[in-house]
Amino acid sequence: MKWFIVLLVVGLPFIAIRAQPPKVTTKSKEIEAHISAVKNIVVFEVNDQRGNTIVLDDDESVKATKVYYLGTRIAGDNLVAVDGYNMTWPSPHDVVLKLTYPRSGVGAVVTYVQITVVQSTNVGKAVLVAGGIGQRFFQINVEAYSTYLFNYSLQVYGLL
């Protein structure tokens, strides 16, 4: 399904701009993920801060692929959740991905989180907003700036 935004400017003809739906929610049973293209990511950051946050480390070794990670694998941990989604646009967008583990209930004790993002620019970051390593939940916001595509995959390891 394609979405169209129609603008009317006084004295000018109609202009149709093709756009994607403003938000997407993935359907993984373990992870709740909301992807949004936002007009001004700085305004989003100011409005979404909830106290102390931690910026996750990233591996910038390959342009357009960013690997964010939190924690380390430990003996006895298991893969407890996976998620992913792909989006593209005809023009650059600032993107915010909100990841919440678990989607509901009580999760495993989190030991390691890896988020791989493929985007058309190498500009972005991931921020731990709540929970984290040694806890049974987390919320991480991943941001990408001026990108034509946003593909992510998430792996969460934990102790059951």
C-alpha cells in the first residue's frame, strides 16, 4: 500500500509526494519494536529522554553497516530473542527505532545485545534508555540520520 500526501499551495497546482506510513511495529513475539521517520531527531531526543541513558558502543569498520552492542556473551547464556525489519524511502529520512525487551511479561536476565543496522549513511547512534545488562528488560533507541534505507537485525542473549 502506498501513501500520498497532497499539498495545496495558493496559486500553484496540487503537488503529490509519495511517502511511507509514518510508523511500523514489528511482530516478533519477544521484542516490541517501533520504527518512525521523524522530521527533527534533535527534538525527538529532547522529548524522549527519561533520566540517565547510556550510548551503546558501535563498530564503524564498514560504511553503511553499524553494529551496536551492549554487554558480553557469557558461559551458559542463550539466544532469547531475535527481531528485524527492512524499510526504504525515495528520499532521505531520519529514523528512530525503539526496541523493548521483553514485549510483555518477564524476560531472561540480559547478558548481551547486538543490533546490526544497514543504512545509506554512516551517521547514527544507539542509546540504552531503560534496563540493561543483568536485568530482565531493556529499551534501546536506535537513530539513523538522512538515510534512504534502514534494515536492522537484533539478537538478545540471556540467562533463563
